[in-house]
Amino acid sequence: MNLKQESIEFRKHKIQQLFHCIWGYSSFRFPQAEVIDCLLAGKDGLIVMPTGGGKSVCFQLPALFGEGLTLVVSPLIALMENQVRELQSRQLPAQCLHSELPRAQRQSILKEIQQQRLRLLYISPETLLSQPVWEVLCQPQVAIAGLMIDEAHCLVEWGDSFRPAYRRLGMIRPSLLAKKKNAQNFSIAAFTATADENIQNQLRAILRLENPEIFTLSPYRPNLRLAVKIAWTARCRQHLLLNFLEKHRKQSGLIYVRSRRDSEFLVQWLKSLQYRTAAYHAGLGANQRREIEEQWLTGNLPFVICTNAFGLGINKPDIRWIAHFHPPHLLSEYLQEIGRGGRDGLEADTFTLVSEPTGWLDPTDQQRRNFFNQQREKQARQAQAIAQQIPQQGDILSLKKNFPDIEISLAFLDQIGQLEWLDPFHYQLHSRPQGINAITTSQQERLSGNSMKQYLYTKSCRWAFLLTSFGLQDKANFHCGHCDRCDRR
């Protein structure tokens, strides 16, 4: 064995020791070790692993093993706080930075960054690109070891709508390297549980990944039973949910709805029937969210009625059921949400309620799809109007005074190829959009929600449909044997 091989073997041994010492596991699951090697070698990565597959360790361990600060971009405050709380309980140098922290605490964390006392910083894209944080990260002594995008599907799903800062993340690395003399290049990696070939290509382009190593595991979970029920009326929908809840009394679960109003309505109704539950959505304060999470995690609340703001990355292995009172708009959202069930490997039931196909008797699902599409068309018209008024080159900060929604409009123009980011704050328009059709056609399929609708009414194996939709064609002809469609066979 030559010296280089000895060095590699020694590093692997030290990583294994660190993994066992901190997390208590004796061996890695595939492809954890391979992803860790990739990041420690300074390469970019695109990692698609099922929910509960151990993605967090893949970037936490390299951050602790190497030097410098690893930035972990995360979409939700609850997700950041849960992961940082767990790291801090192990006495590890990690913090999270978000808008709900008191000013004094934010200043204290920024000081820790300047003094290079942190290895992991969990942060939202909006906070990362805020002026105070960006100025600190640009300081020459602040060494950046990596940029990790957790729950990276959010970049594609939300980046051109209500989370536009996501679309500027690709300019983080070139801008930081340009501002710091002799700065070392660092890895960018995107982690998600759901990404078909189209989403993978978008992640590579938006994040400007350089020859990334790609790790893709099937989302198939043999312990998840998939079922969909048609609700012929609004009253029928409630009745079907009650039947489902009765079958899963004293079991831990989640009920997903599409809006805050829906969550509050269901809570009032179910509490009147003596069910112990709570509504969880982005409109709650940080303390309220933590209290609900804690009660649910400890079993004091058997289930929570929530929007998609809940459950991402929360480590509760014994969730025995996932119910969708309303179906999500996107197939990737659905797969993410059902993936939170049965993380201990034991059986878990998923149950989705959907209006009958015509929507005549219960039009609520169709109304939600129409509202979503109307909002997107409104956004498209707004982007077109703003593009006619702003300069060919400019910066977000100066335009915000006259155009409060400028970030969303610029992100939308970026998505359709009408704009290029020169750095995280400056843009250049390529050409003027020629009407609304030029803006909306590139996303017509995703906006329509056709894939989700086809899944809900499919006559074939549900897992086969999902696997085919996410590009696993070799699985297209198999039957899982444990979804409602296979049961009928």
C-alpha cells in the first residue's frame, strides 16, 4: 500500500471513529460514506435519498471533520432548530440564524462566525442573502468549507414563487471566491428525497454545480401502504377521515391540509368530537410551534393538523399514519409528506382524500388547483409589467423601494431564461418578455398538477406510478402488493 492509499485509509478510519463517537453507529448506510468522501474531496454533489435515509449526517460529518464554516441552507425554521438542537446536545459547534431570533442573539452568532468558532451554520436563503450576514461572510478571515442545500426540491418548487432568494444561491460561491483573495474553492451539494430527472437538471443549473457526483436511491418504501379515497361531498370527506382516525386511535400521525384556514377548521371540528390535536402552520409564533412539536414528539398529541410547514427533517420514527385531507398540488410534495411515516421500518398507512373526478358534487380540490394557477398567471403578468419598467442592468436593493415584489418577479424572469444573475444582488435582462404566454408555457405541466391528478385516479399500482414518474422505468411493471390498487387485484 502506497502513502496515498495509507492516507485515504487513515482518513476513512478517522471518519468512522468520529461517526461512532458522536452518533453511536458502527457503520454507514449506502451511500453515506460515498457522499462524505465526495464532499471531503471538495467535489460537488447531488444526493437523492428517501426520507429517513440519513442525509443530514452526509454533510454534518464532513463539516466537523474538515475546517472552516459549512453553510446549510434550510427552508424552515423548525427544521433548522431541531437539527441544531440535536447537534448542540452533542456539544458540537453549530448555530442557526433566522429572522425570528432576538437582535442580540443574531449579533452574538455573527460574532461567532467572525471569530471562526462555528463549523455548521443553518440558515434560510433569505437570511443568507441579507446584507448584515452577507457582509460578515465576505470578510477575508471567514473561511467557507461548503454550501449544503437541504430539502433542495424547495428550490425548484418555491424558488420562482414565494421564496425567490433560492434562485440566487448559485451565485454564492463565485461571488465569495471573487471577494476573497487566495480563498479555496468549496463544495456545493443538494440534498433531497424527491427529484426526477427534470428537477435534477434544474438543481444543477441553478446552483451551478460543477461535474457533480450524483447519488440516487429509489424512493420506494415497502412499509408504506398507499391508499386514496374519493370523497363525493364535503360531508363525506369528513366522515371518511373520522373512519380512518377511528382505525388508528392512540397511534402517532399527521393530517396534511393545504391552508392555515383548513387546519384551524379541522382542529375546531375534531376537538368538538373529543380528539386531542393542534393546528400547525407558518402563521404561528416560534414558541407555539416548538410547544406543538414537543407535545407531538412526546405523544401528548397523537396527531397534528398541519400544512407542509411541518415534518420536514423532524426525527420521529414511529409515525404510523399520514392522512391528506386535501391532496397536494405536486407529486414531489406528496412523496415528501408520506415519506415521514414509518421511518422505523414498521408498517405505516397513508390515506389521501380527493374529490370525485368531475368536481360537480365537491369542487374544493378543483377550486384549489384553479386558485394556484390563477396566482401563477397573476405573477406572470406582474413580472412582464415590471420587466418593461426596470433597467436592463440593476440591483435588487435599489429597486425594492419602488417595486416591493421585485424579488419574485426577477426570480420568475430568471426561471424562463429572460434574466441572468451577475452576483447574488445584481441582474442583467437578456430580452423583454413578449406577452404572458412566453412566461407561462415553460412551466405549464408543473402548474397544471396533471401528474398528481393522474396518480390520484390511476387504476394501476400506486408505487409503480410514483417510480415511473420519478424516472425509475425499470420499476414500471412491478406491483407492490400493498397499495389499495394492488389489494383490489
